[in-house]
Amino acid sequence: MNIKTIDRVRKLRRQVAGRIVQATDDVQRALDAARHPWLVPLIEAAQRDARAQLEITLRRQAQQVARNEGRAGETDAETDIVLATMHDTAKRYARRMAQHPKGKAGKRILRVCFRRGLAAVINAPYEEEVVLAEYIHEQATTALADDFRLLGLSDAVDELGRLVPQFRDALAMEDRISAAEVAAAYEAMQVAWFRLAFGVVAMVDDAEAQAALLAPIFDQDDRLAAVYAARRSGQPIAEALDPDAEALLEAEAEAEAAARAEEVAAGVEGARAEGEGDVEVDDEPIGDAPDAEPPVGADAPEADGGAAEGDQPRPLRPLPRSDVEG
């Protein structure tokens, strides 16, 4: 038994389904079943688990397309419009009227509801976005209710209140393959892959036969290494080198998304517990702001106060309900 061979097997990368199927087909062709019958079940298990993982990943992707084009996708689009209206209105006042009560209200809304920006909310997975939208609506109707009213966002708040339960209902109606199921299939495939490789090392004593059986496994490992090296260097990946390498990243991304959703939910609960509706506003303004504080009730400095007409904020209105529902 060659220690270098054992070390090479130990350092095998987690593999993608298509490469496992290809490698096991090649191993099967190199196998003398009469001499090594105990390897047949290991090959069959690796092929079965690889095809199962590929199937469940493709089914989940198909469901994702259907979800984006179905009721959940439509509700998400409406929710995005309302959230963008809230964010953009608050940001405009915060930037252009930093010392005015409306500007301060805008800054509070941005800090509490859009701390990481609009994209972090509307580009989140649906399960995360609905939690964040629910939190924003709760703040808009409690701690920050006066700020949202001051900026003329009452209609947007009402619309968000209508959409959040609708969004939850749309997600609850889906019969979806969970990220946990995808991750479980992926892990089972990896176990079968490594069991086959170590089985060859443990059960085949003949060095020549062992090398022939391990060659397809090492070949696919080298090909995957080349894919990752090309990806890191920004080089184009040859299609022949990368039949389905994205499946590996897909499976890992699914598990990360599930974990992130739990973190978001926990973070929202923590924010509620800490009372983050109470924020400080006496810090540096966001962006450029007028030096003098406008009088209360005024939307802009007086014309003779030195500000050009083009610099005065335009009156802001919330998005009409008809636009949101359309």
C-alpha cells in the first residue's frame, strides 16, 4: 500500500454530481468484478447518490423559477416597490435637509429600517425579505410612526401592512424542496464518493489494479481543481472542463442561505429586544446638507437664504396605491 496514494485520496475535494457519475462509469469499466466484487456496491451507491443529488438540485431550481413567476414573485415585486418608496423618500430628505425635522426623520428611518441599504432588503431570499418587511412595518407603526407620517409615507405603510401577510401566505402555499433536503442529498453523495475512493485503497492490494481504479477519481479531482483555479484567476472556464461545477456552489449556497435566514430572524428579535427604535440623530449628516437649519414646517430654505432654486428639495409624495397594486 503506497502512503502517497493514501495521502492523495485523503486530500480529494468534495465533488460535483456529474463528475462523480463520469468517474464511477470509468471505474466500473476498469473494474474486474470477478476479482473485486465488493467494490460493485460502492460504485453503484456513488452513482445512485450522485444522480439523486443532481435530480433534487434541478427540481429545486425548477421550483425557484415557478416561484419567481407565481404568486410569491408577484407579491415580492409589489413589496419591493413599496420598500423602495420608503427608502428613497427617507434618503432624499436625510441628504438634502439634514438638520430639518424631516431630514432627521429620514435618517432615523434609514438607520433602523435600512441599515445595510435597500438592496440588502429587496434582494434577499423571499423568506428573509418577508421577515425584514415585517420588521420595517412594525417599526413604521410603532417607534417610527411619527417619522413615516412626517415624510408622507402613511399610504406606503398601509400598503406594506397589506402585503406582508399576503407574502407569507404565498410562501406557505408552496410545496418546495427545502435547503435542508438539498444539503442532505449533497452530503450523502460526498460520503459515497469518499467511501468508494477509500474502498479502492483498502480492498485492492494489487498496485497496478489500484492505480487503474483510482485514475478516473484523481482525473476528475484534477479537473475540478483546474476549474477553481480558473475561477480564482478570472480566466474563462472551458466547457469541457466544467460540465456542472456550478452544482457544487449551488449546494453550498443553499445551506448558507438557510443559515443566513435563521441569523436574520434572530437579529430582528435582538433588535426588538434592544429597542433600536431609539436612535441618536446628532451626528454627521448623510451626504451634502444645508448649513442652516430650515424653519420648522418649511420644506426648503427661503430663496434669499443663499440656496439656489435647483438645490431645494422637491415635494415628495408616496407611491400611488394604484401603481403598487398594478
